[in-house]
Amino acid sequence: MKNQRIDVIATSISGSISDWTKVKQIRPLLGKYGFDNVTLSVLDSHAAARQKTSELIQNGSRTIISAGGSGTFGSVIEGCCDTDVNPTEISVGFLRKGSADVVGKALGMNDTIETAIDVLADAITNDRTVPCDIIEVRAENGNTSLRHVVGFSGAELFGEIPTYTENRFIKYYKGILGYLFGDLGPFTVGITLAATGKIVRELFKARKRWQITVDDYRVADNYYQALIIVNGDLGKDLPLARNVPLGSGDFYLFALRDLGRFKLLGQITHAWNASILDDPDKWGMEIYRIQNSLELLPDRSPFYVNIDSLVMQCENAVKFNLTSQINLFASVDVQMKTQEYFEAKER
């Protein structure tokens, strides 16, 4: 329906300098496809994006487009989950304008705004969506902290990256890095700073020891450099859960054991190009498939958890549980690949 309501949530804190010009093109480009009931909200923080999304859903919106990076997209998803509307009734799109938009890439969204709108308009017109599991993240910090993940999460090194990349006061630093080095520029700097900080801290403080519980069974008690949680295959930038769609009904923990600071660079390199999967024992990778719940418990607190590129500070244990699903707009290729996965699974 060309007159259907579409609400676009954009943030001014995400993306490279060139990305900042994309927002003003969204409504005119959608208008070329006959979509004339489009509202655009430009917010200056992720918290504001979450609140605005919640308000829109409560006021009847069911088609939301996130224009930003993974942090913006995660905030939009959080806003969808903050209401009493069943997330399965909501469809969300991802227009890439950020420094860690791996979910957008996995959905087949091009970085060029014109091409992305082509794909998105086709998806909206033909109701071309794929299901995506929502992972609830709960931590008891005096008062219960509750968050939601649809793409990726993690702790230790992976949990600390957002402390370097998602501070609103460094939006220009992110924009310049993205312009010079591409959309992974800020992420690369973030992981480098996080790794350096971890190495320096451990010169003076003891390492954290982690207990891992999967589906109510204790499976590990060890030291780890990074704990990486993914909902499925997030493409070439985070391809650890190979060929698994975001709505598979399970999620994965890739736990990178601490083999010493001199092995860390090699571990990170092999993890990010997924070659670590060819010889996980050599590089200290433990792989866990979670069907219902995951608990991570360090021997001391506080610690940080990465929530789709946003930071969550935790005390004691943090628990991850599959709850519901939400619909994400996707390209034809991604939708077909997802359908083929489920058809093969049924056979």
C-alpha cells in the first residue's frame, strides 16, 4: 500500500561525514515510489531514538525504518520491545548510516542511499521480510536492567568496544574515521583501544574468571579474552555463525580463551575473518549453541556487555533468553536464502 504509514528514525550521532547527508534524501526517494505518508524524526541520542520509537508504536505505527548504525538500530528495536504491542506485528528496516551496521549488511542493504531505498521500497511493497529472534538481556544491578539484542552482544574485550565508539561526544571522531577508513574505521579503532586497555589493566589487576551456563548446564569455568554472542550469520564482518539466519530459533556464543597477551592479536585476526573456525582449538575458541538461555558470571564486577553496539554495565551475572521475534525488511536474495534454510531444516 503506497499510502501506508512509514516512520523513519534517524540519529545525528552515527556515520561518517558523507553519511550525514543521507538523511535528507530519505523522504524524497521514498516519495518516488509513491510512499507519501512518511514521517522523519532526527534525534541526537540513542536514548531519544528508543523513546521516540516506543511513542510511535504506541500511536499505531507498525513500519519503522532505522537510519543509522547498529546502535541506532538496536535502540529502535528496544523501543519496539518497550510497548505492549507484540513485536511480530512490527516490521523494521535498516538504512545504513553508521560505523557498525553489520545487521544492515546481513539484510542486503546497500550503503548507497539510492540503492538502499530501491531495496527497501521493494521490500515494503511486497512485504519482503525475514523473521529475527529477539534476545532479552537481563542483569540484576540492584534494580533489574533489561535490554534486547537482535544482532550481536558480548563481554570482556567485545563488551568494552562500545565504551570507545558510542560516546556521543566523539561523533565527529567517528565521522572522520568512517570517512577515511570506511564504516569499520571506528570499530577497528575501538577494538584496538579496548585490547590495549585490557592488556594494561591486567598488568596491575588479576584477570576475570568466567562461568558459562548454557540452557541451565554449566559448560565452562575459565579465563577469556572475548565473549562474542551472535544471533546468526552477520556477513563478512562477523561471519562466525555460518549460514544461520537471524530467525533460526537459537543463538551462539563464541568464547575466546585467554592464551596470553602475545596470542591476542592473532586470535582477533582469525576470529574476524572466521578462519578461526577451521582450527578452533589452536586459537582457543569454544563454540556454544544456545536454544533457550545463556548466563555469564564473572568472579568480580562490574563488567560491560555490548548490546548491538551499545554499552550495558552489569553487576553479578548477566542472562540472555530468547523471547519473541520481529520482522526485518530484507533484499530478495536474503529472503530467498532464509526460506531455503527453513525448507532444508524441515526436510
